Amino acid sequence: MTDESLRKWVQNLWGDDQIPEELMPQIGRLITPSVVELDHIPKIHDWLDSLRLSKQCG
């Protein structure tokens, strides 16, 4: 999706009301694509797996 189509999608979710100005920086941050280097992916997966295991009993 393009940046403009994402902004229209957010406005559609918000409805007919004007989106508050204080939310615009957060919305911009959330719709901005993020890139993670391939070298960091195993570290992220290990971290997520440790979070999953820490929530299990035993």
C-alpha cells in the first residue's frame, strides 16, 4: 500500500470525524514500513521464543 492509501484507510477507520492532531505522529510512525536486517532476524526470533517459554508453567 502506498502512503496515501494508508492515510485514507486510517481516515476510513476513524470515520467522518477529524483525526486529532496529537495522534498524527503516532499514526505516521505506525504506517511507515520498517526494515530489519537479515542478520538480526535470528536474534529477534530467539528473543520472542524466550518470551514464549517464560510464560509457560514448569
